[in-house]
Amino acid sequence: MFDLAVDTPQCWEAQRRRIEEVVVKAREGKTRTVALT
């Protein structure tokens, strides 16, 4: 279980980076993000 606990934060960071990238793309062109989602 300890291993999973250590892996979860890394996954969160990966998702967080994805969200940040989406936000940056949204600022560049909201229409593109809306189309992707």
C-alpha cells in the first residue's frame, strides 16, 4: 500500500500538468479546447 501511496502523488502531478497545459491552450484559443472536450 505504501508503494501505491507514493505513486498517487506522481499521478496527481501528471494530471495537474495536463490541466495546466489545457488552461494554457484555452488562453491561446478557447474554441480549440471546447472542440477537444
